[in-house]
Amino acid sequence: MIEIPSVIHALKAIAAGSIFFVWVVRYREIIEEFQAYGLPSWLRDLVGILKLSFAFMLFSNDQNVSLLGASGIIILMVAAVITHIKAKNPFHQSV
């Protein structure tokens, strides 16, 4: 039987891996996207640093640190969706 802690750890790994892929491997596309929205480069870099930091925090043994990381990711993702909505992007680009 699959144990809940194992599922949670796998979900954390998927989230962290996805964030790493987007903000490190696909960074050129992030640069283009922020430019297209007219957002400053300092904000792009700050968001990237925060997302990567929050992703690493998910794996902390301290539950409060892990919760802070998860909360930070949620806040940044909600802000990203709002940005896409304000730009009137098609739904598939907003998710």
C-alpha cells in the first residue's frame, strides 16, 4: 500500500523539479515572457530566486519551513495567473 508521506514527498519532488526546469532550463523563455508583459528584469530575477528558494524549502525537515515554501509557491503562482488574466491570454497559457 502507498503511504501518504511517500505521496507527499513525490508531489514535492514534482513541484520542485518543474520549478527548476522552468526557471533554469527554460530561462530564455522566461526572459521573453517577462519582456512581453513589460515587467522589469529585476522582478523576473526576484521571482526566480524566490521560486527556487521556496522549492528547496519544501524538503526541509522543519514543517514550518516546508509550509512557508509551499505558501510562497502558491502566492507566486496565483500572482502569475492574475498576470495572465490581465494580459487576456488564452486559458491554456494561464495555467
